[in-house]
Amino acid sequence: MEKLFEPFEIKGCRIRNRVCFPPMVYYGTGDDSGEVTEKHVEHYRALAAGGIGLIIQEATCVSREGRLSFDQLGIWDDGKVNGLRKITDAVHQEGCPIFIQIHHAGAAGCGEELMCPSDYTFDSGKGTKTARAMSLEEIRRVQEEFIAAGRRAYEAGYDGIELHGCHRYLICEFLNRRVNRRDDIYGREPERFVLEILEGIRRVTPPEFIVGIRLGAFEPSLEDGLRYAAVLQEHGIDFLDISYGFSGEDESWAPDGYPYQACIYGAARIKEQASVPVFAVNSIVTPQMAEEILETQKVDMVDLCRAVMVDYNWVNDAKAGRSTGMCRRCRPCGLRVRDGVCAGRVLLERERAKEEKTC
């Protein structure tokens, strides 16, 4: 496990190992106000105490209108800064850096009136969603909301931010030409939407502040993902956290016999041309698998979500050679909707109890 537990740096920010806890909305923890609760604080404190190298806080919305759920955390006004600082203080006390993912749901939102680069209707998995095309004025307003959120993130003590540019949300919608059918500059140069946000955040934060992006590898093709990664790097992005793009409007693939998920293949291909750090994610469950991906795919960080949610102490346990448990892939996830009851965690606790009795 030499690579997995090797220290790392992003733009001077020291990360104690190559394990990142990626952004996952902790449903049922907040309310319509978008304010931080003690449950949020203790959730992130526990993750940091478990030895994780880097935390990227769950998608935190830049506007009330852009939420993906009515209980989503918000960063849409200056009054949110003090609450968010409770999270950064708790995580930093455990020796862990934390970034925040800033987000606008676009067509995948929960409001009555949804916006998208172009008129668009799709099946969200929970019913049909229809969004109308944004005006130029609305595009500029949302960009300013992202920029203001970046400033607030810095003021709240985060070490950096991650722009949410995948998973059917607004930035992703601009980047996917099957969704973005505009005939103006934001259609001809779809990356302009996010590049102008990046430039704006740079103006309101100091040079050492880290700005990265969660980017779809297939948007809709791998060639598009490679091009966007190159353009973003050219314009000063600090890291690339690679996942899937707009599902249903993408061409995700990997070669026959490839042992991991297609988006990990995409991350490896993007890393071949990137000099900035590249993260890989999806179905990475054991320390051995995480080490192997770092070694063979040449990415810089691995994102572990489900595995770490089962065992907050995943990194410390892996280092000590103890069992890290296993996500049981319950549908729906008990941690998110069933009063926090995680089947994988229950089984891990039983296994630990048996070990203690044996000792």
C-alpha cells in the first residue's frame, strides 16, 4: 500500500494520503434553510478523524433556485459563511484539508421553473423534467452566483473549491452538445460558461486558493472530455476530478476486459495528457483495489465514497491491516433514507465484536 498512503500536494496544500472522500449529498441532514447543522459538522469531523487524506464537501448550492433537493446545503448568501466555517474548523482540527463542491442543478433541479442552456426534457428517473433555455442575462447572473460562492468558500476557511461539472447538472449541461444546442457564443464555445466562472473566482480569491472541477470523461464522447480537460488546464484549473457526464446523452466506454469502471478508464486517459492532479472514482472498494488503480492507471488520487461511509475509519483500518468492511449496495441506501441504518456498517460492527471476543 505504498502509493495509497503516500503524502501528496495540490498547489501547496499538503494531503496526508491519496484517498479522497468525494462529494455526496448527505440527505435528511439539513432543511429548507440550507444552513449547516450539527449532524453535518459531526459527519465531516468523523470522516477527517478516520484518516482520510482529503474531503470534498457535498454539493453546496450557489442559489436557492438551483437546488437538487429542498434540504441541500447552501452557500447562496453571506449569512451561510459562519455555519460553513464550523465544518472547516472541525475538519482542520483533525489535520485534514477540505474543499467544497459548489453546484447548480440546472434542468435536474427540484424547483418548479428549471433552467438549461437550451429547452430540454428528460427522464430524471423520478419522472420527466422539462427546462427552458436560459437568457444571456440569466447566464451572467448564475455565473456571478458561482463567483460569489467561491468568495464565500474562501471566507469560510475551505482550502479550495470543486466546480460541479458532471452528473446532469448545469455546468455539465453546457458542456454536452446534445443538451446545449445554443447558437450563440455559449453554444459555439460551450466551455466559455465555466471558464468565465473560473476567471471570476480567481479575481475574488487569493492566488493560493485551489479551484478544481468534477468533470465528465464522456461529454458526450471521450474525445470531448479530453478536449475540455486540456482547455481547463490551459486556463489554470488546479485539479480534475473525473466522473460521468450527462447520463443518457453520453458515450461512456472502456476497452473489452478493462477491469474497472469506464469513468476510471476516462480518468486514466485524461491523466496521460494532464500535468495537474487527476482523481478517479467509482466502485473502488478495497485498499488493494485502490492501490492497484493508483499504480496501474497513473492517476493521483482515488475517490472512495461508499466504502468510507461504511467505515469512517477506513484509512486508519486499512493502514493497520484491519477489515474495512464492504458496502452492500442497498437500494435505497440506508444511510441516506432509512434513518442512517447502514447494512454494511452493521455487519462490520458484528465482525469486529466477534474478533474482540476471540481475542
